[in-house]
Amino acid sequence: MGLIGFWHSKGWCMQGDCMNSMEKIGLQVPAILLPKQHVDMTRWSVVACDQYTSEKPYWKSLDTLVGDAPSTLRLILPEVYLEEDDIQERILQTQNKMKEYLEADIFTEHNGFLLLERQLPSGGSEDTCPARYGLMVALDLEQYDYSPGSQSLIRATEGTILDRLPPRMNIRRGAPLELPHILVLIDDPHMTVIEPFAAIKQHLSRLYDFDLNKNGGHISGYLLDQPIHQQQVAHALGELASPDSFYAKYPVEPDFHKVLLYAMGDGNHSLATAKAIWEELKPTVGMQHPARYALVEIENIHSPALTFEAIHRLVSEPHTNFLTAFQSFTPHTQTPSKTYESLIEYVKRETPDNRQRFGFLSNHEYMGIEIQEPTKNLAVGTLQDFLDQWKEQGGFDSIDYIHGDDVLDKLAQKSGNLGFYLPAMKKSELFTTVILDGALPRKTFSMGEAHEKRYYLECRKLF
């Protein structure tokens, strides 16, 4: 076989060299499975399993919409059902449905990266929202470490809750397919990795183009199966991961801070699950096995279409008064608000140095909280410190993490619930904070609201 090369600023890159460079940056060209043309893609593709975790009606209506059609809904376990008594039966059903779909030959395999174009709903605005572009690739789990203080090339951006892994591992263990809802971020200010392909999408092979259900917008996928395109991706990512580039961008000490190329955006616990299962398998299957890799979508944190949303907290069945308990935890001031809208405005307002704000809501009571002596760098961290302590002291029964301002208000008005509204962090803070301070407090940010999350669509064989 002849060598294939392409020119870049440092000379010719031969195919073998680029294969080695892919390994160094934890990258692999995946074999992606997509449904054949007879499958209704709008019913096939559904939102990530970790959304609408307090809203069973959403998932029931989706079940009705899908009906008997082939759908990724049958290949996942929505987390709203994780506490159900029939959890083991549900897990078995998802794995059996994977085998059924494979045996029914409904998939076509495509070898290559995928350029993804997601047009999100404009929300009624006259201005069209910019398209959000991503790149579907496989990442090497050998380059990922979710433990605190990790210096791996692929890094968690929030603390991994080990207790949340076992049910996810039970689903993946023995599953013949993986379906990604994982979004991984790169810090590419000059837009060298993804955006060049968006500019030439009309010259690429389009594999799908359809409307997502439940207000998810529109999505298109373009195949990058040419070696020159794959090599271009590898080279651009390699440049971002070069020590010269990395240490010029971040003022850190090389002896203490290693290169961070991929930062988790969404799906941290899903990638951690894939890693845990790979560590289980590795001693018996060897290093050349599909489970060593995970299918993910890469997005550029500098994309104007990428927004960070706060993830709010919802506490159920409090046993003691929150305002009294929080006053004992840290000094703060309380400012009542007449409406939810005025509470949000208060929280988003600029605060004096070294102070933080969040909102408290319950049964039509709205209270702005300004923390005078924060325990963490972000309001979400200070509040989470308190909630962890409060729960340990028997202050409440359970906590949920809520995407969406309207959803929080709706749930907080129900008897026995308390809501906590949090401000969103700035995108520009993410990479520097993770490099310098390690993982953020769990559930610090979300990339968009629930209906804007990644929808399951592509699959990959695990064995």
C-alpha cells in the first residue's frame, strides 16, 4: 500500500506518522453505525438519558411518540427510572434490544469522523441561532483519568460521584453497543479543528439531515472518510496538545501541570463508566479492543453557539428550616423578591469582591442570598458544601439537579420541595480553572438547557 501524505507548515506528514500522532493525542477513527434509510430518524433519535430526571411525563410522552418504531429510546435507560423496582429488568431489556437491532440488520457502518451541525430552536426570536458544530470521534480511555488531581490528557471537569457509576456499569457491562451523549470540549481559539470542515460541508457526504423531536432543533451529519481530512484533524489537535502551544496559552508550571487537551462538557459519568468497564475488561481482552475507546462528540468552547447554563438544585422533604441552617453555616444577607424574574435579576447582578449569590425558592417564596464568606470560588461550590453537610445531618431526604429555569420554578412550588437558583459560570473560566484547581464542584454547569443537549443518534459496536 502506498503512503498517503499532506502538506502542513512543518513539512509532509505521512500516513504512518499520522497514525502515531493519533495515538499520542488519544484519537481513533471510529466505525460508526447509523440506521438505514427506511428508519424514521425523528423517532430514532432521543435526548440524553440524564435529562428531565424529575419529569416522568416527558419520558412517557416520548414513549408514545416512538411507539413501535426503531429508536434509541429502547437502547438506553432514562435516569428518571433508576430508582424503580424493575431496574434490572429494564437493563436487560435495553441490552436485548441492542442485540435485536444488530440481528435485524438495520444499521450501515461508516468508517470516519462525522462533522455534526445542530441548529437549535431560536425560541421565537427573529434572529436565527448560530449552528453548533461538533466532530464525532473515538477517544482512548487509556488517556483518561477521572480521579481527583488527575493530569491526564482527557480530564473530568467536575467531581465524579463514584456511587453513580454502578447502575451505569450494569447497563454497559455486556452491552454490544454504545450510544454517546458525551460532549468533550477543546480550547481552540483560532478554530483550526472543526470549523474548517464546516466551511466545506457542501463537498462532504451528508449521512443524515432531519428534525429532532421534542423541540430539539435540526441536525445534519457529514462523513469525513478521506485520509487527508482525518490527518488534518489529527494535526490540528496535535498542535493544540503541543507543549509549546499549551504552555504559551496557560501560565502554568510544566513540572506541576500536564497538557489538557480534552475537557469533559457533558456526560462525565458516562465516560467514567466506559473507563471503569474498560479497566474490568483489559486484563482478559488485551489492549486492542473496541471497549478501549469511547465514541464522543468534540466541540470548541469558543463556538458562539455554545452556551453554559447553570444546573440548579432541588431538595425534597426538608426536615429543618433551610434559612436557619444556612445562617449557621456561613454569614449571608437575605433579600426577598416578589417574583421569580426579579430573583433571577438579583442573582445575575454584579456582586462585590469575594461575595457570591444564589436564589432560594419554595411555595411562592423567593429569597436572594448573598454569601459574605464563600467556602469555594463559585457560588455553586459554596452551596454544595452546605447541602452535603445539611444532608449528612439529616436536614433533607434527597437532592436532584435541574436543567432549566422554568423547570426549577415549577418543581419548587410543589409541596415538600425547595429550589436553589444558581448563576452560570463563564466559558472562559473552564480550562484555566480545571488546570489550576482540578475538577469543579459536581453539576456546576450545563452546555445549554435540557432540549439542547446531545441526542442519541450514532452507535458503535463494543464487541
